[in-house]
Amino acid sequence: MIQNLSSENATGKSALRTVITLWLLVGTLDIVSAIIYFSIVSGGKSPDLILKYIASAAFGKETAYAGGLVMSLIGLAFHYVIAFGWTILFFILYPRLPFLQKSKVAAGMLYGIFVWIIMNLIVVPFSKIPLMPFKPFHAAINIGILVVAIGLPLAFMTHQYYFGKSNE
């Protein structure tokens, strides 16, 4: 993996620089989208509640929500660590899984759905976050956010890194 990240593509683009750019882009798009959506559905509650919710995965609800700015910053750090993991995974898998290369749009949609499934069926249930009832409408919105904020940017920019510009 490190050898791949220290390499350059045919046009001289650095893999590490591409991954860092993608990571910051998708991490920021995702958290901003989550904050906007939360603000709409909660009637304008403070966006730091999203960050404390993320921190509550490790610290529990009571500690995270009582933790002030420190817990918000920890939640933000956790968010970007998770976004980095999803970015690296896609960047490494993309050239190795030819079906992803057939359609950037399909690859981005599949990856956004995959991220939602893993986060909601594995990561969150094994964290300290209390389980909430499944609401199909909210799940669909959250999947859409992950497709648009994570899946599509990763698919398009990763394809461009590995294969150059192409139509689609």
C-alpha cells in the first residue's frame, strides 16, 4: 500500500497527493451535508450535536454530549479518520476490481451504498451509539448523501488518476 501511495501515475500525479485531496474533499462534503440535513430535520439545532454524536461512538452518549468543544473536535477528528479509511479503500480497490471501472456513476453509487451498509449494520451497532429505529426515508436521504459526497467524487477522481480523462 505505501509503495502504491508513493508512486506517480503516467502524467506525474502523486498517488499520495491525490488520496489526501480526495480524503479532504469527501470528508468535508460528507460532514457539511450531514450538518445541513441535520439542521433541516432538527429545526435548526446546533451542528455540533452531529460531531458529538460521532464522538459518542467511543465515549458514550452522556460523556460525548456533556464534553463541550473537546468532544466536538474529537468527533470531527473521528469523522475525518473514517473518511480517510473509506478513501484509501476505494483508491486501492478501484484498479483491482474491473467492474468498478465500467461506469464511474455506477461505481460511485455502489460505493456510497456500501459505505452506508457497513457503517449502519456493522460500525454503529458495535459502537456505544444507541440504536435508533430504522426509518426508510431518512436511510434513503443518508444513502444519497454518501453517494453524492463520497461515492461519486471518489469514483470520478480515482478514475481520472488511474486512467486519465474519459467520457461518462
